[in-house]
Amino acid sequence: MRSLSSSSSALASCRAGFASHVRVLVQRDATWVDLSTLLGGDYLLGASWSDSIEAPVSTASVTVVRNGPGGARLSLAPLVVASVLNTSGGAYVPLIHAGAYFRIEVAAAPLGAPRELVPSSSWTEAWRGRIDEVDPGPEEMTFSGRDLGGVLQDTHIETDRNYGSAAGVAVQSIIQSILNDNGMGSYGLYTPVNPSSVRGPYTQKQEPILDALRFLAEQIGWDVRMRWRPDANAFALTLWSPDRTTLTPVASYSPDYYLDASPVRQSLEHVRNVVQVVYSDKADLDATGARKRKTVEVSNAASIALVGRRWMRVALKASDLIDTGAEALRLANAGLSDLSESALSMTLTLPGIHWYLEPSDLIEVQPDGVRFDSAQALAIQSVDFEAASSGEARTKLELRGRPSTSLAVWASKESRPGVAPSVPFTGPSAPSGLTVTNTVNGFSLAWTPAATGPEWDSYELHISSSSSFTPSQATFRANSRATRFEVADLVAGRAYYARVIPRDAQGNAGPSSTEVTLEPRYVAPSMLLPTVTYAALPTNSDFEAQSDPELPPDGWALSPGTWGVDGFAESSTVLSGVRAVRLAPTAVDTKLGSQRFTVRPGDLYFASALMRGGPEGVGANYQGLLWIAWLDGNFNLLSISEVDRLQAGAGWQELGRGASVTAPGGARYGQLYVGKANALAYTLYVDSTRVIPQPRPPDYEHATLIGSSGWVGVGAPRNPNYYKNSAGDVVLGGAMRNGTFGVAAFVLPPGYRPLNEQRLLVDSGSLFGRVRITSDGAVTPISGSTTEFNLDGVRFRQEA
């Protein structure tokens, strides 16, 4: 029951009755228009509204005067364009039309008190919804609608989505997620009491939003509908359960107050005093890993003694919310409370608008001494309100039994023999012919359903990294209504094992299939897009491949930063190919990091990237940065080498510009990072990255001078030396002095000698000198100056 103020409570309990006033307000733009005071006139003739636990939404109907004293000029008919009432801001905007929101307010006053004297604080909102239909009529006009739950009835879930989890997600959280995901986040779900029920993984199919929400609630014996929320003083979408244990009526009505209490009937049609619930226990698995089917049963001994044993079975699917013994027992007790205790029903008519009464409220009807001689405590099944602007009003209540949810919903759950097919406890036979196709980071698995046995409805996929595993909740991966699974998020190169379990429409599990081995593959170069460069470092260096638009280009990631917020694919400002990356002007030093690539310690790495600034213009702090991060064999960071940083300009510029960095000792992998040098709000475009490795030139070997030649070195580090480069050329360096021309100064070892004699020019102080190198490796100065005989620049092909 809705709470009452002290004055309203006094009026509601007054044995003489009270006056009921009603007004209807229609929303146009952001303004609520009162039809009872429209341009100084009262257009309202009457209103009626009703609410029932058997209907998902409440409804209302309003009757108004079609035309005011000015005729068509003051008409409420929506198609009368010339009416002043259909004009707002100089434009044609009908006041009453399908889709407009309206609300009904009521006020209780002492008998005889006119509407004009009702204080504004006495008006209370009794109903709110949206117009579904308008009938302009010849004299009177009517319009009707549903409460705000009707919007959820009319709005469809357009995309299948997965909800719940193996660990379980609270049902109220799932309901709110469904609302949010389908554009109805403004419906903040109100849950006055925690249902303490969770939902495992399932796929929400396309259907009206309200149907999906009510199904979740009905699975646990609860309801979801628009109800008054006292703390917000407004209607709210509410997940609730009636107070089935209450013994205290919210109101009591005597025969000298109520107008009628007929018909009064007794019927056994809906009585069920033994309730059995069949469920799948997630805490107790059979040998195949499927949940065992179990039952709980409760009964009402007093009802059985009175009307005999009346049994019902509620058979739940394995995918239903109820998957523990405690939850199944709670559902069974709810059914027993709703169906077992009373077969008495009554229609009670009260004078006035008792707007505070709601379905499932328990009220007391005092005896009339004719049809019953003791007070009857009965729950409201439905309530209808009728009020006229003249002040005539009444409330009609349909009463039955104890507070409960919908009897029709309980009837739909019943599956006892003779009412619905009984539920088998064995599932379909195991599938056969499992065929695995290994794919990148996953696999495709197909099979053939069993030809005999119970009909299959769905299949469960179980995956483990251990062979000969037993399916369980820990190995559960997905459900499918087809004979195929596709998985693409495993670790490539590892071995996995899979089994498939069939289930029937009631959720009964059959034996699992034989085990198959899975071997997810790595990406092969031949699988990449034709424009992806994979012969260079890093892979996808021009960002051409982007398999998932929700993620960065393949082989790249943002760190720091979030893709879709700090970084985006760019197709207009591009240097190479058809795609670049744009780093957004967020206050994050966003960097684009490549996939790791192998490196060799000591080698030189020439890294480069092309970048340009954005519309913010040129600023000293608007800089691009190029890094190489070095990692050890366990992918731990060793160090970071800054290759280059550069102020962003209006055109493309190269970061790197020929600079090289050396891979440090212990480095096994490298990662290229390019992006913003600081956490300022500026745009940076990046394209055409590159890393070119080059072996470090070998160190010079020191030449051993022949003492008898007289030639000596000029002093370290300029003493004579030599090395062989990667092209196979022998290069000499350093200088010597004081020797004798024509006498060999030193001998090159095998592998550093020419095939034929070489005579080469050298720098010898102020003179040009000559040196002879023979196939035996002898290096002999021929002419020049003995003050300083330079070997720098001497180069020849090694052939011996």
C-alpha cells in the first residue's frame, strides 16, 4: 500500500466517506497542461484506470469535452489544425495525440468540499503513462494508454547479447544492463528487497524488453512492473515480490461502508497444495560434468486435509536462474503460498478513489452476515478506479487468497502429467563425428547429433588445457543451438582439449562426447592483407591491416591510452597506403607500441617513423617521440633508448633521421614506440614506421709491426690496425713512422689477404705515398714520408 498523510488517512477511514476529485495533465513540450483548467474551462469529463497482477502494465482511459465554448476554435481533437488548443509557439502542435505523456492526479476532501478549495498539497499522482489511442468522437473525445512499462513493451531488443557469468551475476544487475544496452538506461531499476538470485551465462535473444525482464523475474517467482517508489515519490520500474507472509491487512472495510461485495465464490481451479520443483544443481555434477537433476517438494497439510491432495510440478531448464537447492526450495514455497491457502474470491466495490491500494495488498472485508459471518483477509488481484469530474467515484477490487504474483504465470510453469508433458531426467545421446579445424588463436568444431534418443535442443562446449578432463563449470565455455562452435581467443601454439555435452529443451544433459585435441595456430604471413609489409620490422609497419575496428591496427597497441578515445584509425591524413593513426588531443602522452620483434645484442638499429601535427598549430611542446624498448628473454623491460624527438609541424616529418641505437647486452626482443612526447592536448598523425637492423662493424685488429723493418706506431690509438667489413672488404687504418721503404712493416693473417698484389695511394704527411700489399699478406710501404705514413682509407677485396 502507498503511504498516506495524516489528513488523507483520516479521510480514508471516515465511515461517512469522503469526496474524490480527479484531474488529468497532458505534457506538451516541457509543460504539463491541466485539462480541468484549460483556458479557464473544464474539459475533463472523467477518468478510469486499472492495475492487475495478471497484466504486465496498468491502463488508463480519459474522457473529455471535444469542443469548448468556441467550437472548433477551442477543440481538443488533434486533427483540428485551426484550434488554439493545438497551437504552441505559433506552430501546429496538438495537445492530445498518440505518444503524448499524461498523468492522473487525485485529491481526497471532506464530503461537500468543492474542487476549487482543494489545496495544492492534497493532489497526489495516481497514474502516469503514454497515450496509445485517441478517439475524437462526435461530442465527447476519449484517449487511452498504458503506464510507462508500455514503452518497454513497444521497444524491442534488436541485437542478441550475452549476460550472466559462470560465477553468477545478480538478476537485478542483468535487468539494468539489458535496459542500458537497449537505450532505456533512464529506467533506473528499483529493487526494495534483494532477491539474492544470480544468473549464469546465457544469450538474450531479440524480443520486447519488458518480456525479457519479466521472464527473468518470473523464473524466481518475482515480478517486474511500474510501481510507486516511496523514497522518490514517483513511479519506478520495480523488481519485487509480494509479502507472502503478512497477516496484517492494510485496511478494513465494513458492510456499512462498502457498496457491494459480490460475487463471492469458492473454486478449486487454481488450488495447488503440493508443489514440486525440478532443477539442475550447479553444485553437484555427474560423471560427464553436467549438473544433476534434482527435486524439492513442499506441501500444505491443512489445505490437503480440506480439499485433498492437489499436486503440481515446476520443471526448470538447466539454463534457468534456479540452480541451487535453496533457490528451488524458495520457489516451491512461493508457489505453495500463492496457490494453496484460499479458494475464496470476491469483488468488492468501495465509494471514492482509494488510490493508495495496490495489487497484492492484503485487506480485511468484515462480514455481511449473509454470505459470510467472519472477517475475510484477502489479497487484491486487481484494482479499478473510476472518477468523474462531477465528483462521483468508486474503486472496484478483485480479491483472492494471499498476496501473490500472477496465477497465469504459475499455470504456465506447471508441467504435471495431464497439464503439460512430464519432464524426462535423461538427456540426448552423445554427438559423434567431431571434426576440428584449427584456426588462428582458436578452432572450429563441428559434429553430428545422435540419430536416436531424446531430441537435442542445445550443446555445451567445454575446454581444458588438461587431457582426459571432466567437464565442469570451470571448463564451460559456451552454449550453441547449432552443431558447430567457433572460438578465436585461445593462446596459439598451446594444446587444448574439448568435449561437447548435449541438452534437451528442459535442460537435461546427456553424456559428453569423446575428447578432441585443439592446436590453435599462429598467424602466417600468407594470411595477412596483400598490402601488409611483413618482410620488414615491425610487422604491419604502415597500419594497413586492422582486423577489428574496435582495436588498434593489427600488431599494435596503445600504451598509455585507450583506442577509440586517445587513438583512432585515420584514412584522410595519410602518407603511405590507405591508413594512418591519429593520436587525439587528449591530455595523455599516448604512444603506439609495436608487436615485439627479436633483436641481437650489439647490433645497430635504425628506427624511423613519419609524423605530422594537427590543427592546434605549431608549438614548442607539441612533439613527437620515437623509442625502442629492449626486453629480455622473459619479456621484462631492460631499458629504453630514445631514438629521436621532434617538434610537430604542418607537414610530414621523419622521426629518426638516420640515427641509430645499439641493442644492449641481454636484449632478446625490441618494441618500437612512437607518439606524443608529453601529456598535452594536441593531435599527432603517425604513419610509415620502420626498423632496420645492421650488424655492428667488427673491432679493429692491431697490426704486429716487424721490428727489423724499423717501422713503429705513432702512438695509441693511431697505431696500425685492420678489420673486415660485412661486404668482405679489408680496411686498414692508423699510421706508422721511421721505417725503411721497400721493407714489409707487418703481415696480414689468412682471410685478410688479396688474391693479387695491390698497390694503393696513401696520405703521407705533405706527400702522397704508396703501399704494396701482396697475396702473402705483407704490407710494404714503397714511397712517401717516414715522418708519418697513414694507412687510413686503404681498402681492398679479401680473396685469400
